[in-house]
Amino acid sequence: MDDASSLRDVGRADVPEAVRPDPGLHPEVVAAGGDLVSALRRAAEGMGVDLGAVRGADSPTDRWRLAIARVEGERGWFSVTLPQNGREFRRGYHVFLWWVGAGDAQVGVDDLETAVEMAQAWRAGMKFSEFQARWPSFRIDGLLLAHERGEAVAFQWQRVRDTPHDLIDPEIVEAAYAAPALRALFPLVSHGSLQFSRYTHDPCSHDVPSLHPLFGGGWAVRAGVNRSEVPDRDAATAAEAVEYLVSVLPEGCGPAVEGPAELLTN
């Protein structure tokens, strides 16, 4: 589709708002015939920046509901979208950085030139802490910054210990935290249960048993998905449940590795 024909579609009433550029907020996209991918490429070329391949939405359904331009990087991907209803950032464009397995950072920007600068920095390996210093409006999860510092386990444990009591019973959290072998693992809370991973990136390792509350009191130790040989056990107290869990940890289960599963050596 050429610029002229796509531009005629920009203002159509049946085009969803999410993919309809506003001439006041998105002049670069309107000038590119309503194509965000072309607009980002043009902005990069005008700045003399090589962003590599710039992709749009992966499926026809996504192309209809979401205007997106995506750039791949070693850590993950960088995307630019038009702001949608309910977005916190109601500026010209919404920038999203995704570090695979670790989390994301987001910010609103007024023009595509700023987005290109960010994409270039992302592909060059700029740290999230540096992004925050250069563009203070970036909303960056504290866990991402902890990942960069190599302190994800300690940060996540503090987050779990601060979790509201209606989401996890502090008795089991503190009992697990008191056990050095469990305190060295990466903790997660899910539907009232306390789970553990041998590395800090998603998805979790699924080979460490987890702790679940029992209806009427007490705790259950349930084997990990990859540990079917470990028998489940119920315990009257949190201390008993933790003691049993520690006794059936995988062989060589040491401190959680900072990063994805591929970094595990055993």
C-alpha cells in the first residue's frame, strides 16, 4: 500500500482509534500514510541511525487493533505504539522496552526522534539505570534495576516479605526466609502459595517444591513440575513444612543464578 492510499484510510471511522494517528500528536505517522513502521524508519534515516529491521504487528488481527513498530535487541525488544485509552502515558507515542525473562520499562514521548534515540541506546546495550538517568520519566520496575545490579534475589525476597497478608501468609514467608537454603533461591507468590526458582528470570525452574496453605490450617509441600519423584507432604506448622522442603531440594541446589535457565550448570 502506498502512502497516498494508506493516508486516505487514516481518518476512516471504522479504523480503530488504537491504529488511527492524530495529526496533532503523530504528524510523522500521518506523513508516512498512517504507517508507524515507515514513520520510525524515516525518522531513523533522517538522523543517520541504523535500527536494523523494524517490524510491525505479527498477525493480521494485531495489525488491525494495534499500531506498533518493533526493533529487536540482544536482551529483548523495543517497541513504539500509539497511546491507547487507559494508558498512563498520554503523549504522542508509547515506548516499551522488554528484557526477556526479566521485565519491562515504559515511557511516553512526544516525537519519533526521541524514540529513535532510545531504540539506538537499547540496541547498544544501555542499562536501565542509565535510561532512567537520561530520561527520568521512564517507569522502570525496581526488580529490573536489581537484576542489573545482580541483586534480584534479595530485592525479590524483600518484595515478597512486604506482600499484603491477604495474598500470602507472612508466617510461611518468614519461616522460609529463615532457612538459608531457601533464602538463597528466587521466591515467587502465586495464589497464596510460596514458590522458588533456581534462577532469577522467567519462567521459574519448576524443580523446587512449593509451599501451599491447607484449608483449615497447616501447610502442604507440593513437588515441582519437574520433580514428580518427590512425595507431597502436609505439615501442621510452617517450620515443619520448610524443614521437609529443604530436605528434598534438588541435588546441588545452590544460590539462584542471576539470569535465565541456560546459565544453570547442574
